[in-house]
Amino acid sequence: MDMAAGIDPTILVAALVVGYLCGTIAFGLILTKMFGLGDLRSIGSGNIGATNVLRTGNKKVAALTLLGDLLKATVPVLIYWRWGAPAAAVAGFGAFIGHLFPVWLGFRGGKGVATYIGVLLGFAPIGVLVFAAVWLGAAKIWKFSSLAALLATLVVPVVYLTLGNTMAAGLTAILTVLVYIKHAPNIRRLLTGTESKIGSKG
């Protein structure tokens, strides 16, 4: 992707910074503390995302976390669309990196699934439908949130490429690689049969 072509580099830098700062907002951590559910990092897997929030047994807070982690990527993408697709893509990438590696939490963030969806929603919404279809199908069959997410993020770039949206394909391919890296522990547990299933509090 030649993201810088024809765009003021300062716009791209600003998009990256704004996106990153939005991405660092740890909704899971903030909301669980607000609702008196304790420190999310000491619950379940210790992850700050919606799946781990669900392990607290509070579906409302989990849903709010999912929404927050999604919109914190969508908003900067939409803001920077006024400067074109490359700037929007950089903003989305920044938000994703901010969620994975938030400076406020010692660069130990979430695994990026909800934020990935947020990027899709702002940048090329058809990807959300693809993601949802794959995730729901895989989750119904195997009952593993992590596996469903891994399969969905793998399919999305391929669909974009098939549709001729090379920028969306390139952006999501990069995000998918990062999702797989962050899910390395889940992949190991899936291979050894020790991964927690959807709804498990362990």
C-alpha cells in the first residue's frame, strides 16, 4: 500500500497519533472498575478485552466494553476520511496498535479483535458482515471465541482482495498478522486442548 502518495505527511503522522491515543483507552479496565467488578487483569485470562470481561458474569459490561473497543477505532478512521483513504487507514492502524500496546498500561493491551472490527466498520463496512458470518459460524461449531476470531480475521483480507479493494486487503492483512501474534498463547492452548470455551469463567 502506498499510503503516503499525494498526502501531506503531517496529516498521516497526526492520523497515526490520534488513532493511537484513541486506541489506548482501556474500556474493559475502566468499566469493570466503574461497576465494582475488580481489576480485570486479575480475572480469567487477565486480558482487558470484552471476552475476559464476560468471565466476570456481567454481560452488560462485556457488551459496553465490546462497543467501546470497537468505536475507539471507528471514530478516528471516520475523522480522517476527509483526507482520503490512506489517512483513514493510518488512523485505523494507529488505533489498533494503541489497543494492543497502550503506553498507559506498560504496552500490555488487548488482543485486538473488537478494535479490528471497529477498523472494518469505519474503513470498509462490508468486512464487518464477513467477519460476523465467519465468527458466528465458527463459534457455533467449535465454541472457541479465539478460534472464531482467528478464522474471521484470516478470511476478511481475502474477501477484500477478491473484491478489488487492495488498500483494505493490505491494511487488514497487517492487522491479521498482529492478531495472530497476540493470540499466540490461545493458539498453543487450542493445540493442546486447554483453551477456554465461550461462557467459561476459567
